[in-house]
Amino acid sequence: MDFPRADLDSPWKHILRTYFPQAMQFFFPNTAALIDWEQPY
């Protein structure tokens, strides 16, 4: 019996896309301090 696959990564990807600077500041504060967040990637 085939079950539909659960989409478990999309919520995390959306959260990181939306809150990437805040995630970097939380997990890697020293690195986040070196990033110029006004510059495009």
C-alpha cells in the first residue's frame, strides 16, 4: 500500500528563509556580527 509522502522539511526551510539573520545570531553570534545584512547575496 502506497502512502503519500509527508512534507516535513518545508516548514523548516520556510522558517530559515524567513528568519535567517535571527537564526544566525542565535546559533552563530560571532559569525553573524561579521555579516553585512544589507548586502544582497
